[in-house]
Amino acid sequence: MKSRLSSSLLHWYQLNKRSLPWRDRQPVDPYAVWVSEIMLQQTRVEAVIPYYEKWMKLFPTVQALADATEQDVLNAWEGLGYYSRARNLHKAAKIVAENYTGELPRDLDELSKLPGIGRYTLGAIASIAFGMDVPALDGNIKRVYARLFDISDAVDTPQGEKLLWALAEKQLPKGQVGDYNQALMDLGATICIPRNPRCLICPLMKLCLARQNGTQDLRPVKSPKKASPHHVHTAGVILRDGRVLLARRPSDGLLGGMWEFPNGRVTGDPLEGLAQALKTGYNLRLRKTRRSIQEREPLTIIHHGYTHFTVSVYVYRCELASAPEGEPLKWVQLKDLEDYPMGRIDRQIADELSKGK
């Protein structure tokens, strides 16, 4: 099947390949390939394109990215999600600028040591940017292979992953792997789609075992999803002299390095837990008000889903009795809120405040 697979796929690709800004750059720019592959992790192409174009204007070279501040990097990434990708890209750029004169290393071992470059990203960069015969296996390619070879193992298990990587390695057309990997990505994105695959116009229809067996709608197999826990948070909007108090999250972990309105997880009534949450998390002491705590309505309630949990955030305006000075807390002018990188929940709060100015 190998030669028929690659020849059919590559012929289709030459006629149908998507025009993408990182793909259209000639000659091939390894840095552009790297940025695009990091952005494309768990993110649709349509969402990535405007971020990629903005990014390349702000940070056109590895050195420009290495010289940027983390805040500049996070600002450019805001809204794209999975912010550890941006932080790792920034860390890796500093390493490349310092140790490799600003050029991505062509050695696979050295390349794999850079922050944020896993097995798939390594294969994509090596094959597309450097022409190496290295397989790549993203979500689209997994789906294509699972159907092409009618794989009944769950693709998100170690056993399924091992099988898919072995198949990907075996099918490589030597000397054409960059185009071959991109062809698989395009096929998965446009024809071998998750639901109702467009088998009748697929260049690999006659080779596809799932199509022959009538199992194309059952592939790929995935492990059952665990129920996502739901958390309740309460957040404080604390205003003083036209400024609002923000807190910067630790560099590591969820939304690392981003800014937020002081908040905390609570059980029971969100408003009743607000003072304790802010005291515990930020050493903030709230001023007691005459108005009954039960009568106060939240400014807004925001519901949001992350990869492994969902959250409801109850937002209240409140006043301080005392607060520590300095990081991670900062008083920010309302007109300057857009300059501070935030996750989607806090950006919604900031937008609400901006409307009410």
C-alpha cells in the first residue's frame, strides 16, 4: 500500500493544498514553521491565522522574540489559549538565540530539548522546515491513519499511540516527507473530518480499510471521557481613584504570567466566601459595608470551560480595608486594562468595566 498511498496523496496535495501564510513563505522559514506548529496545537487553522500574522509582525525573527518581554509575548497570544505554549516558545527562543546564533538546530536531539517541542512538533519541524524523513502525528493524521488501517485500538492510549507511530514511520516516502505530512494534515482537515467524512471525494478511498468495512464513522476510537468537575469562584473588582486592583498569576501553571482580578474558589454562597477567598489568596482585607451581604447582586456571572474542568465566576464590586503593596498586586488605570494580558474570564470582566467607565 505504501507507494500507492504516498503517490495518490501527494498528487492530490499538489492540486488541493491549502494556501496558508506560513506555508506560502519562500524559501521555507524554519522559525515560521515552528511558530505555526506551536500555535496549531489543539487550535483550528482559522483561529490561528490572524494570531500568526500579528505575531510575525511583532516578532519577525527568533532574536526579536528572545528580546521581547514575557508580557509582550502573552499580550500577542491573548485569546489563543493554552498559554504555556507561548511561554515555552519564548523560553526556547532565548535558548536558540543564545546557543544557536538565532537559528533552529537541525539536530533532532538538540531540537527535541527545546521547551514545548514534543514528538509531533519535532516531526513537523524536521520534515517541513529541514526536509528530514521524520513522521508527524497530530490529531488530523491520527484520524486518517485510524480509518485508513481500520484501527480498533483507542488512539489516545499508549498502545494506540505506539501502533500509529509505527504505521506513520513505515509509510514515509523518502525525500518527500515534508509534503507528505502536510498532505495528511490537509486531508484530515478538509476531507477525512471527524464526523461524516467525505469519502466519495477522498483520494485514498480505494485504499481505506474502514471504508471497505463500513467502520469509517466508528474511527478513530477514543477512550471514554471522564466527567469534568465544576468549580465556583468569586472575584473582587476593587476600585480606587479611577484604578482597579489586578494580580499577576505565577509564571507556572494555568494562565501563568497573566493578570487577573483577585479571586478564589469557594463552597456555598459566593458572596459570603469572597472576603475569605481574597484574604487567603492575596492577603486582602475587605471593608465591611452597611448594606446587607444577602442583598448584594453580582456585577456579572461568567461561565467558562477549560480542558479538564468548568468554572462559574461570580464577580462583585468591593472595597479594601487594607492591602499589601507590590507584586503580584498592581493598581491599573481602567483605560490601560487592554495592555495587561488576561485569560478570557478576566478579559470579560475588564470589558464590562470599560463599558461602565
